[in-house]
Amino acid sequence: MSEDSALLERYQAVQTRIARAVEQAGRKEGSVALLAVSKTKPVEMISALAKAGQKAFGENYLQEALPKIARHPELEWHFIGPIQSNKTKPIAEHFAWVHSVDRLKIAERLSHQRPPELGNLQILLEINISQEASKAGFSPEEAMKAAQQIAQLPNLTLRGLMAIPEISADPQQQRAVFAKMKTLLQQLQAALPELPLDTLSMGMSGDLEAAILEGATIVRIGTDIFGARSYPATAL
């Protein structure tokens, strides 16, 4: 089997998993979007998936992402990695979505540096839902105040929340954490009805089913589509 054939086979398998989970959850067909996480992978793999109909791709490393975006400006690019203050300008200029807004300062810089002619940058608040000391993100208790502050910034549209929970192989434990995210989004929706808070970015290769059962609208899948990754020492 060729590399492209294997890639497309894995891609179709992931789409099947998503469709089955959506059906199991009793949710509407098409209610969960697949974000193909292409970090550390060559642009040729992105091209192959784009030909197969995949439109949204997620990248963690700015320097690696920019040449891919230049090659495929027609695709929808999501920044999903940690954001350093000195990287906000190119992120604001080249991406359609940012999932990893983890502090007010970053949102303010993205707002100021987003070219108005590109339209609003779609953003998500990163929530440290498992309260891990090693992870960035707003605590659940900080989310409401952060959402209220960020909602006032120009050139941004706050669309919802993102989380990377603590890894667990227990589906019930996975679901319990994702359920907290769903509740948190519902609280924001009730308090800020004027905002289009319609997005929960949660669920990866190992827990996408649990995430969909608890309301995920975007699942971020890398390994199960692209295969295992090798991380370049210079990735930024």
C-alpha cells in the first residue's frame, strides 16, 4: 500500500469513528468537525488530504506552519499550540482560528494585530480543566471573567472553549472531564447570549468518542490520521 493510500485509509477510519460516535450520542449528522492536526508532517500529506476533501488543519508550531499556509492558502488554518507574545502578530495575520488563548494579554495582542481586512479572528479560550500544574489555560473559575473581557476586544470573535484534559484510558473518566467543559460552555452561553458561543474543541485520537458524547463540536486528530510523529528540535 502506498503512503497516500495508507493516509487516506486512516483518514476514512477516523471519519467513521466520528460518525459512529455522533450517531451513538443521538446528535445531528455533521455536527462535529474534524480538525486534522498536521504538526511535524510534510505539506505533501496535507495536499493529499485536501484532495480528499479535508479543509481544516491544525498546527502547533508557527515556523513550521507558515510555509504550509503559503502552499495552501485556500485551506482553513487553526493555531492550536502554546502562544508566545512575540508570535502573536504572524498568528493573527495567517490563521482563521486560534484555539489556545490562555491569558488576556494574548487576546489583546491578537486583537490589536489582526488585519481588519481579514475579518475577525475566531478564538477559543483554553481551559485547564484537569487543573494540571504543567498546563496553561484559564481555570474553570476564571473563564467567565476572561470571556467577558475578551468579548469586548475588536477584531476577535469568541466562539467557545478548548481543553486538553489529563490523559486517561477510562472512558467514564474521559466523559466526566468533558462533561465539565460542556457545563462551563453552557454557563457562558447563559451569561453572554449576544456571543456566538457554539464551539467545544475537545477530543483527540484516544478519546474522541467520549468527547463527542459530551458535546464536542471540533475534534483534533493527529496521530490516528498522520501516524506517529517525530518532533524536530527546532520546532517553534
